[in-house]
Amino acid sequence: MRLPQPSKAHSTAGCRSQASPHACSSSTAARPMSIRLGSAQASVGGRNHDPSTARSVGSLPQVFAGRSPGIEPSGPPIHGEDTLVEVTPPVFGASVRRVEDPRLIRGAGRFVDDIRPAGCLHAVFLRSHLAHATIARLGLDAARKAPGVVAAWSAADFEDLAPLEIEAPVHDRPLPERRVLAAGRSRYVGEAIAMLVAESRELAADAMELVDLELEPQPVVTDMEQALAKNAALLYPDFGTNLAFAKESKHGQVKRAFDRAAVIVKERIVNQRLIPSALEPRGALAWLDDGRLTIEVSSQSAYGVREAIAASLGIDEDDVRVIVEDVGGGFGSKGGCVGEEIAVAAAARRLGRPVKWIEERTENCAGTWHGRGQLQDVELAAQRDGTVLAVRSRVLADMGAHLEPYSAFVPTVVAELQTGCYRIAASQSTLQAVYTNATPTGPYRGAGRPEAAFLIERMMDRLAGELDLDPVEVRLRNFIRPSDFPYTNAAGSTYDSGDYQASLKRLIELADYPELRRAQTTARQEGRLQGIGVSTYVEEAAGFAEDRATARLEPNGTITIITGSTPHGQGHQTTWAQLAADAFGVAFDQVRVLYGDTDQPAYAVGTFGSRSAAISGAAVHEGAVRLKRKVRALAAAAFEAAPADIVVTDGRVHVRGVPARSMTLKDIAEWAAGAGRTDELAVKASFDPPDTVFPFGAHLAYVEVDPETGSVKVLRYVAVDDCGPVINPMIVEGQLHGAIAQGLAQALYEGVVYDQEGQLLTGNLTTYLLPTAADLPTFETDRTETPTPHNPMGVKGIGEGG
């Protein structure tokens, strides 16, 4: 048998190579771009989804060669020498520059509003200007007759749409229906009441002035405690209460612990509302492709949007295609599907033309769900030596006017993690989630874990102050010991691994903590108010079931990874390429990563909850390992050798001990095509983690407060985090910098303010204060490394660390 001749050069990934007629034959194929990385070149697999060329959009078999029912599913994760390959430098663990960045820096990114198909219509939403009112009259006739207006709809026109699915944390409370538009009553400023569609955004906005809207004001309640009072105004009179749900959890001998405690400290803790403030507001563009609905959105969960739209429209999920290209931030606020996105999809189906909606910044401030919004009354019981015996809390969680997808689970996290990094045997939490006449709340970076960390860390400081002990010493005395892992806390959450002592000790070493205390003493003697804050955290990450990926060997010898995760700053195209390159044994520049299309053979619950590396990344790793096994089998057939004797290294395949007898990956692909075995050039893989993972860390802030103005200047900020083995240190640093910036922003700058009438006083970026880079200090960061046993690479999440 005559084998193909070895190649003299390696092909670069992407669509530059003309060797593959399938590489760029459709508008859904990757837009390649070369970026110089030292002496190597990396290609970026972007997308070119253009509804103006909708007929070519659907030709997926040309895009994903080998995507067919014949591709072997991965089944459950496998374990063995091929699966648990050692992932080592120079790719895994290397600070490879993000291949996504150059096009974004040049302004060549593609966001929803960048796509302008021919004949596109534009939607705007009429929103309530009152926080609580009955809709006495809503007349749309004049608006429908306005120039350029194609349609104007109210809630009555969308009665055929099913309400959004809301997950209830308890089953003994009624849930308000979450409709696309408000019907009969508006319950917060900014709630969508009507939808207008016109030939341009400006014409639609002009027509909105002609809507005959009469609102009858109703009593407003924005304070949670007042909302629970007996005489409070009710958002849902039929419910007879503003209590959305309640949850009580008690673990261990709480009363006994408080009865025998030498010290009890109490505190009321406020976690104010925040506006997520993504750089790109929400947006959606929907069109029909040969009668099939396609929608492009700015989202953290392409598949979640597909599921929600299909359910609301009453159609099969296969009849909906969701595309997510570049996303200008989300921070949790784009993790679910919202009513406006469903309305846009319905409008495109009804009108048979592309329909686009782009949220204005004021709409984003008032209409996109807010984060945090908790009032916590906490008690901590301890012995005189600082040993903590028990913690109990009463938490009021502001849910706003109604529940959103995923929003109900956020406050329940506090009870699970309010013992933090500490050996606390008894824990009790009383949660009351409350409806108020304010924007609904939902997941925001950390989604309940920062609220829990703030609770316990503030109480540890209060305890240290009460006992006149150093706050570092109090923490060290109470930490869970490394030998205790896996450790099940009082609430029943099992922490996978950790060494909290190591991270805190590294922090005080890096910061030179004793010297900072001496400097603080000197400053106070001089009349300057300097303070040192120390905090530790542990968070639960990587939940919400399995993710799936596809790995494929292309005809030109490069590797394509198709992932279900949709990044919005996380650098997945870089890190997934690193994972695949190491697992498969090829150069980094031989891998391209595709994402953001629900027609692709992949799946992910969403890019949130610090889940991507530990779940989607593990699926990518599994896919690359399985593909390598397929390639070895093909090479064994070609060489007439045993698969165990085949070695894959540096992009070449040879028989063990006979390196001169080799083939390139391109040769393997050509041989498989000639042998009729191209279906073996692609594999599907999935990863369903056995349990969640628990990243952790320790941070220190050294500040000075102006006694006259109260202005706070952060002199130093030092952080030591542990997310297990690090795939790309540069990307991890970027994630931490962003997280620290958002934490400092909540502490010193940001906060939502409503007046007594429920009017949002911080409804734009002149009144809602966001810090700039000039307002923040230089961050000093370091890491410890504690792998998790719950995925092949040992990685934990870092997207919400810091």
C-alpha cells in the first residue's frame, strides 16, 4: 500500500488554506485572522452571520464537514492513559496572548448592532414612567398610522406567547406570570408596556410619542421591610402579601452554641443594589431563513435563549437557531432570556422581515435586571479564644417587581456558604425574598457568593474587634484544615479541596503585613486615618449539568474545536486552543475554536457561574483526547500496525521506534478520505462533573480616609487566589483585575437609588457612578494552586474570584 508523502510544511489553521474546499464555503464559517505570537501564528475562528445573505446561512454541512448523525457520541467520560494525559507547559500554563484581542482593539468586532441586513425593521419599547400603576388606557391607533410604522403591539397582541419559565425555589408560593409585555398593571419604572416596529429606530421613537397611555398611580413600596408590613401596598393583590418566597435552614445545635458562647457579635449588613453596566447593552436581531427562525443576541447562553424562545413561541427547538458573536460584557445580566428578545423573535415571524432591537443605556439602567439588593441581620457566637461556634442570619432579598429566570436561586446561596472558609459547626438562616416596585434583580458577578462572603467576613472582623485580636489570627484559628478535605460544611455543601492557610499566609507575606501595621500606627499618630482590611472567600462554581463539544481533524491537518460556551471576555478561543493543543499534541497555532451557533454540534448551559473551564474546558479536553485516539486508529490501519504502537507528537504520526515512517495530520486526513473513513475525523465529547468546585482566596486593602470629606484612597490592594492549575496566567490575571475593580466599585462608588415614588435616581452613567482605571490602584496578585478531583485537569473557576 502506498502512503501519502509527508508534508514539507504545516498548514496554519483557519480559512487561509485553500487545501480544504469546505473551510470557508459558507457565510457561517470562521472569519480567520492571523496574529503574531512570537514566532508562531494563531488563527481566530470568528463568524460571519449575515441575515442579508440568509440563503447561504443555512448551508451548515459545508461549514462543519463531517457533522452527521454518524459521528460517534462520546458517552460518559473515559479514564485511562489517553484521557488523563499530563497537560504541561509550554501551552497549558503559558501566558499566550489572547487571540481575540487584536480585532477588538482595531474595532473589527461584530456586535448585534453592527449587523445591518437589507430591509431590517427596528423595534422600540414603550416603558412605564410610574413605579406602580394600573394601565387605564393604551391606545396604539395613532402610532400605527405614523410614518414608517409597520406594527404596534400591546400585551393583548402577544397572548399567544407562553410566559417565561421561572424556576421556583419553593413550591408553596404562587408565582406571577412573566409575560413579554406588562398587562393591566405596571410594577416598576422601565417595565415594557408596548412594542413599536418601524422602518428605522428614529421613526419608531417618534411614533412612540403618539401612543395614548393613561396610567393610574398606585401606592409604591421600595423598602423591603416596609413591603412586609401588614398595611403595605401589594404588587400582587391576589397573593395577599409581598413575600415572594421564604426559606428556613438550620444545621447543627445553633441554640446551644449561642447559649454557651462567651462572645456574641451582631451586625446589620447592607448589600446595596447594583446595575451590571455591561459595555454593550442588550440587543437582538431576528430573521427568517427559508421559514426558520434565526435570532442573533448579546447573551451569555445561546442554548438557553433557544430553549426559552421555542417554549414561548410554542415551536420545536430545532426550528430556532441562535447566534452569539462578540458580546460586550454580561456579568450575569445576560444569562437568561428576556421578554424583549422573545418579542423581537415573534415580530420577525409575524412580519417576515428582519427585526432589530438595541437597548438604550437608560433602558439598560432601568430595565435590565439589577444585582445584589440584600439586607442581612447576622449574629456570630464564639468562645473567648476566638473559636467560632455558630452563625445565624435573617436575610431580606429584594427581588424587585417579579422573578426573572435564575433570580430566585441567588439569595438561597447565602445559607449554603455563610460559614465561609471556617470550621463552624452550627448555622441557621432565615431568608425572605420580597417583591418591591423596583427593577427585578438577578445574578450579578458572583450571584450570591459575594453576599455570603461579605456576611461572614464582616462578622469575623467584628469578632476580632470585640476580642481585641488581629483579624488575620482570628481567621487562621478557624480555618478548615487542609487535611479535612473533602469537607462538608454545616449546610451540607462539600468543598472539594483547599488550603486556606496557605493563601492567607502568602497574602500577609506578599503585603508585608507586619510592616503595614507599623505604618498604620505611625500614620494615626500623625493624624492620618489609615486602615487595613483583610478578607478571605470560598465560592461554589461549575454547576448546572453537562456541556458538550466537538473536535475535528480538518483536511488541511488542523484541529477545529466547536464549543457550546459563548465567551464575552473570558478568552475561550485562546484557552480552549491551549487545552486542545496539549491534549492532542499539536502546536497552538494548529487549533481554531468556533462558538456561538446553536446549529453547531455542541452545547453549554451558559457562560456564567465560573463554570466554563471546569466543564466546557473539560469537554474540549475530552474531545481532543478522543480525536487523538481516532487518529491513532486511522494511522494504525494506514501503517498496518497496532494502535498501541502509534505515536502522535508535534503534529506528526509515526510507529513507535520508527520515527522515519511517519505521516502528517494532513496525510491522515487524506488517507481517511481515500479509505471512506472521514466520519472518523470528528468526535463529540461531553463532560458532566461529579460535583461542583470551590475556588478560594485571600485579599488585603490598605486605605486612607480623609477625615473631612470621607474620601477613601486605596493605597495598596494585594490578592492571592486559588483556582487550581492555571491554563493561561495572563487571562486569569485579567479576570481578577476585572473582579477586583467591580468589588471596589461596590464598596466605594456604585449603588442604585430610588426615591419614595419608585423613580430611579441613578438611571444613567452621569448619576450612577462607575470607577475608571484612574480611580483604581495597581493590583498586586499571586496564586496558590490546589487542584480539584472533579475534572481531568484539576481546574476551578476564576470568573467570579477576586
